[in-house]
Amino acid sequence: MEARNADLRALIRTIPDFPKPGIQFRDITTLLLDARGFASSVERLASGLGTTPDLIAGIEARGFVFAAALAQRLGTGLLLIRKGGKLPGATIAEDYALEYGTDRLAMHVDACAPGATVHLVDDLIATGGSALAAVRLIRRAGAELAGASFVIDLPSLGGAERVRSEGVEIRALLSFPGH
């Protein structure tokens, strides 16, 4: 899959030492600026799905971009997984670990029906904290997780393996070494 996506790799900018020294930030905004590249990334995410799920779930914020485009492409609904405190209705929430502290993801309690199939989408998987929190939320709602897709995987940080260990099929269009 990596060789097939070399054109997408060329559209992703690396910014060294952001947000702190030693981090190689993989900036997808340059991919989003390229109409063909963005459309191709959505098509490739779609082509990797076996059956069409009931919902595509996106994690705030950059995951919303790819999830919304993929949901529209597949003709499915869009489930928003937001940062804690941003949804107006009754919610369920999951805390997850950050390098220095914790954060929280939430979704409306009625966002998906029990038994619905949901495919999770985000721009990047690093340590897997937010993806695991999203997986837990989807499962707590009684939905079936059909899998998860990412534009970028940072395998050295172990996130994809952590999510796979929870029984979730993971795919990524690209992987980059390091942080």
C-alpha cells in the first residue's frame, strides 16, 4: 500500500521540532490544499472498506475532515467524537492519557443505535490514546466497530498495535518513522 500512496506522501509536509524539540510533525494541511490529493486520499480510504458501515465516526478535529468526506462518499451518516464539554446534549465520555495529563472525548448518548456498524476515521494514529477512547465510546453505545482507518500511522509510537490488541482492524494509507 505504501508504494501506491507515494503521491500522497509527497503532499504531506514534515515540520521539525513542532510542537517541541525532537518531534517531526506530519502536517496534512498541505495534502488538504491539493484537491486531487485530498480526493484521492478519500477514495483510497473508501476502497479499503469491505462493507459499507452505518456510520463513519471522526475524531475532533482533523479526523472530522476525512470522516465527513468519507461519509459523504459512502452515503452514510457521520458520528462526531468531540473533545469533552463541547456537545450540548446528554453525552457519554472517555478519558485518555496524554504525555502530561489526560484529555476527554465524548459523544451524544443517542448518536448511534445499538447494533449499528461504525467505522472510525482520523488523520493520524500515534500513541493510540484518542483512538482507544473513541473505540470505547462506540462500544459503550452498543455499536459494532467495523474497523478504523487513518491517513498516517506512526508505528514507532505503538498506537495502531494498541488498538489492534482491542480487536479492531486498522489500516493506514501511509506510515512515517519516528515521532
